[in-house]
Amino acid sequence: MAPGGAAVKVAAAGQDLSACEKRGEVSVSVRDRLGPYERNNIKVRDELETLARNEAPGLSADTVQPKGEPDDGEQRFLAYRCRGAMPAAGAPSGPAATDDRAETYPIED
């Protein structure tokens, strides 16, 4: 991870970022297979996300969002400058945010 990339947040694919300023797109790629062997899909996705986060500061962006699924080791991300406008990952939002009948917690590996 590059020094500036560590501060870049990753938004979920369907997350509403309309409060943020779109700064551009980032295209990244890694090898998804070595000869006849396919690499672990999670590892490939993790490396693509890291590369996108490393590219975001060059666009003055602080958030990236996948534009689509990885395809043959390539993936496109949208880059945004949110400056705190984006809710924290896992933070409740919308009508359910005021409903205190249930609590949810992210699952950790």
C-alpha cells in the first residue's frame, strides 16, 4: 500500500455517493492466473482494491467504488472526493438507522 492509499476508503458497489464529488475513473489489473492455474479470487480482488486505493490520491480522491466485477484480472473503480460526506462502513443509514429494535455488527474473519 502506498502512503496516500492507506487513507482512501472503499465504498460498496451499490452505496450512494451522490453527496461526493466524482473525480474520475481508475483502471487496475493484476495477473489472475499463473500458467494453467487460477489465482485465489479473494487475493486478486484484494490486490485490485489496493491498486485502486493507491491511484486515488493522484485524482485528489479519498474514496473509490468498484464500477463492476473483476474481469480477467482487470477492474474499474470510480474515484470520489467525499470529505466526510460518506457514512462510515457499517454505519446505519436511511429509515432503519432510527429503528433501535435491532443492532447489527460486521462479521470478522
